[in-house]
Amino acid sequence: MKSQKFWAWFVFALGAAYFIIPLAATFEFSLRMRRGEYSFDAYASVFSDPQFAASFTYSVLVGLFTIVVGILVVVPAVYFVRLRMPWLRPFMEFVTLLPLVIPALVLVYGYIRLYGSSSLIPFTGSVLGTDILLTCAYVTLAMPYMYRAVDNGMRTIDIGTLTEAAQIMGANQLQIIGKIILPNILVAILSGAFLTFAIVIGEFTIASLLNRPAFGPYLVGIGTNRAYEPAALAIISFIITWGAMGMINVLGRFAPRTSARTD
């Protein structure tokens, strides 16, 4: 048993070192902007850059819209599939896995070809239309994570009994989903929302090809002509992403402990 614990901790230490050592080296390099001493000048330079605030604010807003649209699409779909059409679940799982298989580059070129300025629905012909197209693309990218978070949340509740009880009380479908189902799977929805936010903050390909001032293209662009600021931005991006991941773990402690349903 002691030998097994040793090797388990040894493998864990190797895995931790694989992630922590490059991160520590990046952080140390970001502090060396001032010759001969450590300082936070690179971070001050980043935060004082107006483009940083503009790009980060833009990505946050797009991320929030992406989360709202994702919830409005995924929650009713999962609800009706689990309640009315359980035979459709394998097809839904296959479709929601496609964004993990199809490269983002292929996805965005398909959007540009289908909704370009020369198409019948020219979304890219205006700034607002391009922003809508970018949001829809992010909803697609986040679909595998949002769908599985919501689906796992609905497994922990008896949606059939809740729906029947609500219908007896005179509630319609919109009231059932909004006032009964959503509060019971709120933790699962928030988990999917934080994953979606982390994806939007770091995404580069789609935002770059659609020529939108997002945080991902800003991260790549600043690395072409500066040395220390990209390292500082990498640490900032890491903190934001892992902050979202940490919130999922915190929220997971408040998840209901009822047994999962497989029907």
C-alpha cells in the first residue's frame, strides 16, 4: 500500500510539475521588464493599454450574450428530449459533439460563405450582424459543454413528476421551464456558463477571421512586437480561465445529491 501511494504521489507530482514549472517560468519572465530587478511594469503596461480594456470588455459582453443564447437553446431542447423524445438523445449527443470534431477554421469559413456580404442573409455586411454571427459561432463552440452540463443537471431531478405536478396546478410549458426546471438545475447551468465564458475569452480563430476586436486576437497581436507584456497577458488569461474553472468546483459542492436518472 505504501508503494502504491508513493507511485501515485510521484505521478501526481510529475503532472503538477508539467503545468506549474512553465507557468512559474512565464510569471518570472513577466516580472523582468525592469533591468536588474523584478517589477510589475509589464502588468501596469497591459492594464494601461486602452486596447486591452476595449478587447476584454468586448469579449466579456459577447461571452454574456453567448451564455444567454446557449441557455435559451439548450435548456428547452434537453428538457423536451428527456421528457418527450428520449429516443432522440443519441442523435443529440452526436450533433453536440460535432464542434469538437470540426475545426474552428472550417466552421468560420462556412459561416462566412453562408452569411457573407454576397449571400441572401448578409450578416457580415454590418458590425451588428458580424457580432451576431460571432455570438452564434461561440454558441456552437460551447454547445458540447453546455449541453452536457444541462443534461447531467436534469438527470438529478425527476422532470416527469415535476412537469405533471406543474400541469395539474395550471402552469404552461414556459412557466414549467422558467420557474421549475431552471431553478432546480441552476448549478449545472452555471457550470456550463463558466465553461462557455472561458472558451469565449481565449478564442482566436473565429474572432480574427471575422475581424472583431476580441480578447483572443489582442493576445496574439501584442505578442508580435513586445516581449514582456505577452507573458503578463498569458498569466492574466490563465487566472481568468482557471478562476472560471474554480467557480465550477465551488458550485459543484452545492449540486443536489439525488441519484441520477437514466430514463
